[in-house]
Amino acid sequence: MIQKLKSLVIFLSFSLLIGPASATTQETVKEHAKLISNKIITLKDLPKLEIDKNYAKTSHLVSQLVSFYHYKKDFSFDDKFSRQAFDAYLEQLDPGRMYLTAEDVQSFSKYQNKIDDAIYDGDVSLAFDIFEKFRKRWIERYQYALHLLDQKFDFTKNETFRYDRKDVAWSENQSELNELWRKRVKNDVIMQLLNDKTLDEAKEKLHKRYIASMRRMSQTESKDVFRYFMTAVTQTVEPHTLYFSPRAADKFNTEMSLSLEGIGAVLQTEDVDTKIVRLVPGGPAKRSKQLSKDDIILSVGQGDKGPLQDVIGWRIDDVVELIKGKAGSTVRLEVMTPDSAANGDTRIVKIVREKIKLEDQDAQSKIIEIKQNGKLRHFGVIELPKFYIDYDEYVKGNPNYKSTTRDVHKLIDELKAKHVDGIIMDLRNNGGGSLMEATQLTGLFIKQGPVVQERDFKNRIRVHPDVDPSIAYDGPLVVLVNRFSASASEIFAGAIQDYGRGLIVGSTTFGKGTIQQIRNLDEWNRRSPGTHLGQLKFTAARFYRISGDSTQIKGVKPDVTMPSLIDAKEYGEASLTNSLPWDQISAANYQHTDLHNVLPKILANHKKRLDRDPEFKLLDEEYSAYKTIREEKTTSLNLETRRAEREKSKAESLVRLNKRRKFEGLPALAKLDDEEDDNDEDDEEHKFDPVLTEAGRIMSDFISIEQQTEKLAAAKVN
């Protein structure tokens, strides 16, 4: 858990297409890859970045649409906005202040007050001027890093490296930056040595890593630069306003519909290779049994006889674009296994593309057993990662369109058939999705009535109701949330809480109370058919609970609060720059069921369990360890000191891990290194999840209290 939270770092990935010479024979595959992998990029290798004529049209159109349709009205494209966007652009490019100097930034100052005019006039050349210098500095830095690898390191010197670069000042000049990079490279070497690499092995690995970073930068295309710039501009307005390039728009639509047309393989770049990291269950690649995890894709051909296009060294999105295609069409892949890489043996695989359902994001269900006070109860758990809908199929009138509500309804029916005692809707880490689906999903648990209120950019208020009087499930209900439950999740949880339909359990939610629209920019570009400008996602409205309260900033506060490893100050709407403030409107007309009569006893029982439950004590230990890591900003560059710190940290982690494994019914490990070998991703039955277990206990308490109340009421009547 701690490692997952440590990995919640936003970073900028620069990658793009280069055109290597074709590797046409088995003998040349290995040499071809090695040639690309070892090539040190120089400034002369950087391709010229041409400014596409459509960027002018796109930037002007975005400024117009945001000015007219955006909910936020207390801003204007002026010099103040320009300075904020300027800072945001530099933050996009160099968030760690590792490449540019204060001198470089000062040389850009002539642009500080011109961004507002640039986007309105459609002249984005200033963004490219800034990026050109940044790109140059990037290459220079890694050239210097390669030079440092050839120098002798003093690992006995007591000095530190600041790895947490948040809020640090720019290095004044190249000399200061050189010193920063000396420490960075030394730290990189130490990290390799701590992972049991020899000094030569460490240098070899870092040599490849630094060259790969240079290669990715050399592959940057003008569309990437434009996207970085437009992201800085739109998020200076508000954090949920974003420009999507045509390719990014396609990816976003795929994520929302949970379907795509292709072969069903998840890819990633490893050095110059495109590697298969997962095959989608049920997809054509998996069913063909011709491809396996870790296979390396060397070239891609279209149809039965189309020429094979070499993709060694390509950026990942370009490889994906070649492999995707219309359902029913054929793609050919030249692949090799890691074992055959040494001799260059390859094979050609032919696969027919299909429409693939991304079922790992579907609603899923399971049943947990809770034994409490001598009573064994079974609860259905419905895990919902996002609120999805295949909107295109819905608009076409397809009666079998994919949607959250339809899938959850089926799961409810299955759980009811198994006679569960209650249902837990698990919305932890659900970042939201379709407003319509949030409304309709709520309708599965209530009779007809208002679900959420919306106020648009013209101050018009609209109520989104559930108009269906039927209820899919009227039994005991708990909604489990955490800090990463956002937007549509907050609509659902807020409505359930306002109606008193169930208990909200977990931690305060993200606090995103805004509604985004997506507009295809091509709608305003009909004079240039065939030209695609992309899409604009912008905040057009805010939503409010039926109580009148906004979830913006404050989120949904649970009825029963759980301990959490997530730092609420670090994550959430309040931590985002330029987010809208909290406010409220009048309440809608709805019938509330008061649960306050049962809450005191539930909370008392909950507190007793937290105080004595060893699983929650372990959770506290893990949070304390995580907090200590987060508060550290520097690390020692003395190898022996680092080794001692590392051993101490590993020993403490091993103790916590073995406590966790004991709760999961697994044997203790002798050392941390054994964890990877022992890890079984498919073993979910005994997964350590004290929060879910406690949610079940809370549900059991709720049922017992309700039953006791009913007995007392019946006794009074008699």
C-alpha cells in the first residue's frame, strides 16, 4: 500500500517517433536494436518542430469557447492570466527545476504578458521558442550525466541530495545546475548499488537509461509541444478544463465506453522495445494463443500482404495506432520472445481485430462472510471502478449498450438470488464518469425522486430525477468511499446519504463538484473537412446535493469514518490550483429517512473495534511509515549511511509485511525479496482489506440494531 501511494507522482513523459533503418533479417534484428539503444543523441539529431497551421485555429477556438461557455466567469484572458499560464507552462515542462536555470527563465520573461494575446491571435510560436530551449537543455543535461558516469565517485563523503524538488528555486546558472546533476547521478548510482549491482553494472544500466531519456526527447513532435502548452493554458482557467488532441480524445472516449477495436494487448516501452505486458481476457490476442506476456513486437503490417513496418525505437502511442483498427480487419505482427532475442529468431503472427470489452473496469461482485456476536452473515460487495457508458451505442438505440447501471442491476439480481443479507457498494478509488449513470444507479436503490441538482454557466438550476418508481434493491446498504472517490461517486454517495437510504463509510471524498462537457472542435471547422482539431473538455456547470450543499472542495463526509493511508491535504480538489470554491443552493423537495437514531451505537461499536483491532493498528503503523517517507526531502550520498538506512527500513517493512501476511493467512517471509516470488495477483480471497471487513461489521451492527428496534416496537404494540 505504501509503495502504491509513493507511486502517485505526476510526471511528464516525453516520447516520439523516430524512423530507424529497417531490420529485415533475423541477423540484423539484434544489431539494429543495439544500434538505436546505444546511439547518443546530439543537438544536431533533434528534428525541426514545425508549427501546424491548425494550431492557430485551435488555440483561438479554445479561447473563445472557454470565454463563452465555461462556468467560471471571474477570469479574463489578460496579462495576469498570461503570467499564471506562463508559470504553468514552465511547471509542465520542468516541474523538478532540473533542466532550466534562472537565467533561462529570465530570457523567457518577454513572453510573460503575451500568452493571452497569443492564444486569441492563434500565434503559439512563443510556446515553441520556450520548448526549443528546454529541449536543448534536456539533451545537454543527459550528455553531462553520461560524462559524470565516466568520473570517479566518492561514496564516503557526507553530503545530501534533495530529491523532493517541490517549491525549490531555479538554479542560478549552469554551474549550479551541474552541481545538482552531480548529486543526482551519484544518487542514481547509489540506488543501483543498493539493489546489488556492481559499480560497472550500475553505470551500464544508467548509461542506457540516460540515452533512452535523450531518445524520448528527440522524438518529441510539434503536437506534443502544442498539447503541453494548451494544458497549461486551460488548467490556468480551472483544473478540470483540458484540451484533447485527436489521439487523446480517442483514448478518452475508449476509457468511457470500456471498449476499443484492436487485438486486446496492453503494451509498454522498454528501452527501444515495444513489449506486451498483458493480454486482455477474451480478446483476439489472448484467444489466438500466438502471443504471450513479455513478447517483443518488432514490426507491424496491415492486412494479409501489407508491408511490415519496423517499430523498433518507436514511441508507444504510434505503435498502438498501427495495431488498432476496424473490427474484422487483419493485422500482422513480427514478434520475438525475450529468450529468442539473443539469436534474433522471430515469427509472424496474424490476428483479426475485434471490438474488445475492457472488462477489468466493469462492475464486479463478490460475497464476504462476517461473523459477529455469534451471528454469521453474508454480504454482497459490488466493486465499481468508474461510472461508464458506451454513449455511441446508447445514442444509436442499441438495447444492449454497455452501462454501469445495467451491469450493477444484473449483479444485484445475482446477489439477491444468493440471499445476501446486505449489499456494500464499493466506490473506493472511483474517480467518476457519467452524470447520467450516477443518477440512474441511484435509482436502483430509491423510489422516484430528485438525485442531484445542476447549476449551469447561465445560473439556471435543473434537477436530475430518478423517474422510475421500481427499486432493484431495498435491503441494507453501505456505500464505501475514500479520498479518491470523486465526481459521479460523490453524486451517488451524497444522494444515498441525503435520503438516509444507507450508511456512507470510509473517508471524506475528493471534493469534485463540477460537471464537464466535451465539445468536438471540428464542429467549428466545417470549412476544412478531413481536418481534426481535437476536443475541449471544460467545466460547464456545478452539481449540488439535493440538500443544496455542494460537494466542491468539502466532498461527502462519511457517517462512519475509517482510518486511511491517504493524506487529505495532499490529495483532493482543495489541493488543485484554480479550483472553484464551495457554495450552496436551496434544497430540492425530497423525503429524508433519519438514521441518527442508529448511528450512536454503530459509532460506539466501531470505535471499540478500531481500538483493539490489530489490523487497524497495522494500518496506523503503515500510515506513520508512509508519512515519515513523505516528510523526508533529502537523502544521504554516503553509501554506508544509505546502506544502513536501507537495511533498517527493509527490516521494519518486513515486520509490517509479515503482520499483513498473517492476516491474509499466508506464511511469513524470511526477507523482502521473497515477496515478488510469492506474489499471486489472482489470489483475492484473503487480500488484506480491513476497511472492507469493518464495513461488513458496520453493516452487521446496522442490521442487528434495526432488528432490535423492530422487536421493541412490536412489543410495545402488543
